[in-house]
Amino acid sequence: MKASVIAIDDEPLALKLVAGYIEKTPGLQLLGTFDNPLDALEFLSDNAVDIIFVDIHMPDLSGVEFTRALEKGPKVIFTTAYEKYALEGFRLDVVDYLLKPFSYEEFLKAVQKAQKLIKLEKGEAVRIESNNEFLFLKSDYKIKRINFNDILYIEGLKDYIKVYTRNSPRPVLSLATLKSVESKLPKSRFMRVHRSFIVNLENIDTIERSRIVFGKTYIPVSDQYKEKFQEFLDRNFL
């Protein structure tokens, strides 16, 4: 089944280029092109769309403002000549960020990312709810597989999480809440020990003064979770 697509750009040549890319790509169906984002919003009120290509710098309504106004569903890909909006794109959870002028190859990679996300949400790929070995996280405009065995701990920062693994010096940053990721983790292997931290029980090596030690990082065990964590220690204490 083809993914339905629209393109929005106030520059005629840029809009024509994106439309041409869409029309020649198998698996995509172009439903319309718009030089005004307000017209696109009106179209979306009556039509379901899978993927939206939208320019950022436009009169009346910017691509950023347009994306904020969208109901959850369509996968958004920014097309822009301004690199400074990349962080805003990440905050809005857009699929990708194409910097003009972009090639067909770059366009195609962005489309493939969107298609993978659509398949995951429609259940055509492995569902992480029924999986006990790994999960998929969207990070830096990519979908990354994180093996449970590799996770040391997860830190929550409002609408973001940082997943620290033993295979990388840098955490994986993803737009998600600690509560949402906790529901995907096997309870026998992971435990919430603080409002901001979940730890992998199987990867704990050292505990010092009610703190879990991972290298130079000390994870506090808050009063709310101490009893549950102590039960885990009692079950495994010699």
C-alpha cells in the first residue's frame, strides 16, 4: 500500500522539485502540493496523509508553526535552507531535516525513515510491547535498536530520556518520557529507583551508601523506591 504524501513550499521551483521526487518514488502517492500552509491545513482537515514535506520559512505560517498545529499522525520532513532550525525539528519530533539544495538520494533516505516509522506504528514490524530483548528508539532522526543487555541506566529529563549503555561513552537521546519507556521494559530486569532514573538490575556491580555506582556516576535510590530496591537486594544477598 502506498504512503500518501503532500508537499508545502512557497517557492515554486522548490515545490516542483519535491513533487517530482515524490512522483518518481515507488510506494508514494502525491495527493497535493501547496504554496500556502493554511491551504494545506484545510486539506488535512478532510484528508488523511502519511507524510508531509514542509518548508520552514513561509509567510503567514512557518513550517514550525504549521507542524505544531498538526494533529498527531502524519510524519513530517522539514525542507529548508536554514540549518539553525535543526534543534527545533528534533523537539517537534519530525522524521528528518533536509537542507536545501538536497539530492534525490537524501530525499529517499528521509522517506525510508518515515516509512519505517509508519510500519512500526501500524504493527507491520516487530512490536516492542511483545519483545523481551530490545526496543527501538528514535534518536537524531534515526531509529536505533537498543539491546536490553547493553543498558546500564536510563535518565529522564522532562520530555526526553537519555539511555546509557556499556558500549558507548555517549547516551542515546530520545524524545520520550521515563514513564513511557518504563512500560516497555521487562520488570524482572529493570527497576525505577528514582523519579529520574531506571536501572538495569543485571548490570549493577557496586552499591555504595544507598547509591548505585556505574563508573564515575552515582545513581541515588530515593525514599519512595528504597523498600522495593531493598527487597531485590535481600533476594540476591549472600
